[in-house]
Amino acid sequence: MRRISYAETVLGTDERLGDLLLEYAALLARTSSADTVILPCRVGAGEVEAVSILVGPASQIAAWSDDEPFGVDVSAAVADLERRIAVAGGTPRTAPGSIGPGALDDFDELA
């Protein structure tokens, strides 16, 4: 499962959805756009609910993995986020959790 910290709330969702959410947020930030997406997330005592998340240039989203499986079919939400990324001018990464070259700054200049 992918944990997402957003607006002082921690949500649990599928690994692929968490990756796509971060990718979409970064794409929207580069294009100075915003959008609302709905993701199936575990909230409260573990129930799965549809959660609306506003993503855009000012979004402060953090995500990390844990060993707990999400265990819910998220294929429709994955397809929706992949479509949104394509429409916004991006190309969804094919490998879940993959990070392309240059995607992360290694902070060498701060050493």
C-alpha cells in the first residue's frame, strides 16, 4: 500500500495510484494547472472510500510505501489518472515506482 500525506491527513491507496498521483501533481505544477482527482483510499478504521484530492502547483503531497497490501481493484482509477496525464501532455511511466533519470536532485551542490 502507498501512504499519502496530504493536508495533514494520511491516506492509504494502491502503490500504482500513489505513483500516478505524484506524477500528475508534478505535471500540473510544471504547467501551472490544478485538478481534482478521486481515488479509492483507506481512511479511518480502514474502510475504502472515494477521496477527492486537489492537486496543482501548491500541492504538498508526500508518499511512502508500507508492507500492507491495498487489496482493492483500482483499475478504473489507474486508467483515469493515466488518461489525465496523457491529456495534460505527459506520458505515464510504465513501471510502477520507477523514477526516470534526472527526476530527483541528488543535492551535491549542498555538500
